[in-house]
Amino acid sequence: MERNEEPLKNEEPLKNEEPEQNNFEDFGEEESSRDLVVPGEVLTEDTKNFSPGRGTILNKERNKIISLNIGLKQIRKNYINVIPLRGFYTPRPGDKIIALVVDKNPVKYKCDINAKDFGQLKPKNTIKRGRERSFRGGGNSPRENFNTDKFDIGDILIVKILSADRLNKPELTTVGKYLGKKSGGIVISIDPPKIPRVIGRNGSMIKMLKNLTNTNLFVTQNGRIWLKGEDLSHERLLIEAIYKIANEAHRVGLTDRIQEFLINEKKKRGIE
């Protein structure tokens, strides 16, 4: 866990909103059946009606579909997928994620984004274009204002992936709604493939977590979650619930079980 207590000036308030869920649909419906499978396990021999999807492959004889990962078997249309229960985050343009500044030089910040490669944040991608144009109209030049004084090593940032490919390190930006440095609160991490379970179907899980713990949280695709409650007891309860979700991601009826867990724990701990 990481806690950042440095006060923040002119920070845009983070509302109780879920991040864009464009990559959060892997687990499908909340109550759909799921089978836990292991690498090499035969998922089906019906290769006429089913095709290999993510996390699967055909055998040499092309008469069996085999799992490549430890994960959950999922059938969508005629494709058989295996959603991994563990894995690194794969950056995709447009993702909103939590990054940690680990180094900087005069031309860029180096950010840990819980992926294979570090992300890079250039000073020009920390300033709104409107402000940049005002520099061109008079006063200081953009070059003089493009420095790495805005953030420090250890800062927690909400960023968006601008670009990501195999040849170049992911490029980040802090320009946009709810993006930028976060002050206060706690950051925890779980395996990125389990993030959809923290969101729940149509945001059902995350809404329930917020309501029962009176805690604000921001869940991101790279497996990191920022949370801030009215006191430490609420934050601790929410953290326990999130880790419970991660440990039981393969089970059905998870939302109801987590709701029961929170209600019972609040009574035991005397939390309102």
C-alpha cells in the first residue's frame, strides 16, 4: 500500500464515478457459470462448432481446444476464451490508470504503471493545450514552461495512455477529466485480470462497495485502486473486501457474498 499525504493545490475533485469500462467486460454476466481451468487442459473437442479465443489454442491435430492459462473458461458466441486470474497489465491507448512517478529528468517523468515497461510522461502532456497556445501568443515560450517541476518522485498520478506499442514505451498524459496528481488516500493493487470483478456487472459491485463503506474509490485497468474514506476503519474494511473479491474472483454470486461480508463486519466492528 502506498499513502500520499502531500496537499494538492487546485486538484479537480474526484466524484463517485466508475472509470470507462471499455476493457472490463471479460468476466461477462455476474451469475454466468465459470469453470477454473489450467494450462494444457482440454476445453472442448468440438472444433466444428467452437473456435479458440483468447488464452486458448488448437492442438497439432486441430481436433481439440486447449487452455494456455490458469483462469476461467468462458464461452462467447462460438469462441472459447480463458480469462487469466493472474497477469501483467497490457497498456492500451485510452486506458485511465494509476501511475507512480519513480524517476525524472529535465525532459520526462519515468512512471511505474504495473506493466512490462515503464511509462513516460513528457512535460508537454501535463499542460492543457489552451495554456500552451497562450504561451505562443506572448510571455514565456512553451519551451521554457516544459519542465519536470510539476510532479515529484513518489507522486501518485491518474493518467491516460496516449500511445502504446511493441517498439516504444507507453506514452502518458495527465490532461483530461479526473487526471492528475492525487493527494491523500491509499493505493492498493490486485491482479489486473480481476479488476472486472471489482467493477461488477453494470457497476453493481463498485456501487455497493462505495455505499456500504462510505468510501470513494477509483478503479483502473492496470490493477491499481485508489481509495479514500471518512476514516481508517472504513478504508480498512474496504481493502479487506477488495482482497476478498480478488481471492474469490472465480466464484459465482460474488456480489451477494461481499455484501453479506460487509454488513456482518460493520456490525462486529461497530462501524456505522
